[in-house]
Amino acid sequence: MEENKQEPADIFQWANLTDGIKKELDVELYVFNKNYTPYSTRFATELNTQLKPLFLYDLISDVTVGAGTGLSVHDYELAEKEENTIQRTELEKVGRAETLIHLIEHERHDMLEFDETEHEFKRIKGIVAQFTYKDDKSKTFYVIKQVNQGNVLQGATSWELRGGSFAMFQAEVGFKVPTDNQVLIYGKDIFIFNQTKFERLFNYEYKKQLLADQKVEELLKQYKLSFPDGTDLQALVRERKKIVSKLQKLEIGSITQEQAIDYADTMQLELMTDDAGAIIIMDGNDLDMFVSLINEDYITSEITGRRYEIKSKKLLDEADGEPPRG
């Protein structure tokens, strides 16, 4: 029986309902680092006058005003950002975003409070405002913005100007909160107001990843591979940014299974095979080696005999658009 697919959230309905209760919403702030580890934070009472305008009011206004001028929602995966559109994708498709929200919602008790002396704000990637309905604490949504380290002031090396006089900057860290709308997570959907910042926030490049997924399907058809621990090759590739990039230009099948195994033996690499001759992929390191083998990324110097892994290749025969010389 086919599983019923959940209908996308209605952002226009959300904006109308939220606009009526926006002053009653509770807010918590989190920051997360480049490893997508979230930290809880506190904020001073005087920030209440800025927090909701910066994170919520303009976002609601953009949606409600846009509803009257033809604003539409397009699937992120199907088209590039266009004028007067909001892009939408499913939270489960963006693994890092899904994990971040899961940690905030279910691992709050184990979360550390951010401390500059221990965690370093220069490693912080984004800031999350979690909005909760007062009448139902289970109902939440999230507004997320990228932290631009170019707008961060480190207290030890910064000055402030007060009444025409320079003085030492009092805080450990200061930063300018972006005023533009970037990412809203509501229910099981992500609404993208700024495509570039969304992709940077979550290192998510769908078009590139889609091609990598197609290449993985080709790999599984072309080569006999074994995953003893039940590894999902697609999931493993998604976590290896270098492999995703390499797969973009990889010509699947130019190196056969037997040639790859012989090539590994020649290069004295520890490529493992099982009794049926399938290449064993235990982890990301094995995957790196396998992809490098079928991409011919290893070479032995004819001068020194040393073995090298090539980081980038330029085919000399085609460097100037000339055919190989006989």
C-alpha cells in the first residue's frame, strides 16, 4: 500500500495566524557551529524590543504583503530562485538541518550553554530563534540566520565609540545580526527566502548532490561492492564533500572492477575484496580509495619510484585542444 505523503505546510496561512499572536510567542535563541552542534544562549530583557522585529516581523510582512502581489512558493529542487517566489523543500531532505532541529527539540537537556572561552564564537555558523506558542508548547517554528564572521567583533581587539571618545569594547564578542530573511522551518518544511545563505548554512547543494546520487546508482550497477555493516552508499557519499565533487566529472566504467583491484595492488593500497570478488566498503576511507582508483588518481613517479595521489588532473593530450601526437 502506498504511504500517504504529507501535504506541504501553507506558509500564507502560517503568516496570517502568526501575525495575530506574534507578541505572545515565547522565544529562545541558539547558536550552532560548523559541526552543527547547537548551544543554548540567554539574552538580556532589553533585546526583546529588537529580537522579534529582526527575526519574525519582517518575515511575516514579506509573506502577507507578497500574498497580495502574486508571491508564490516553488519547490527548491525544481527551479532556481526567481523574483517574487519563496522556495520550499522538505526538512528530511536536508540532513544537517533535520539533525539540528532534532537536537534542539529532543536533546535540550544535554545541550551546553555557549561560552566564548570554551567554544569560540569564530566557529559559529548560524543563529536559531525558536518560537513557541504559549497555549501549546509542542507547537514551534524556527527562524535561522547565517552568522557572517566578517561582522563579528572580538572584544580583545575592538574599540567602541562613546560620546566622541574611543574606549575598550566591553563585551567578549559583538556581532551584527543580519536583517534579511533567510530560512524558516515550520513543521516538516523549510522555506527558503535566500537561496545562497540557505545553501551555505547547511552545506546543501541539491543540484550537485542530485548528480552525485545518479552517479552512485551507476556505480552500484557497474561494480560489485560489499557493505558488511549495512552501510547506505548514498548516505555515505552525502557526508563526503570531496567525493560529491569528484563524482561530478567521473566517467563510470572507464576502469573495470578487475582493473581497479589490480591498480590497488600495484599502488600497494589496502583495498579489500570478499570471497565473491566484491570490493568491500567499510567506511568513508574505503570509499575515498575506491573512487580515487576508478578516477585514476594514483601514480608512480618514473624518476623516484614514489607513489602519489593526484589532487587535480589535466589531460596533457587535450590541454591545448590538440590530438595526441604519435
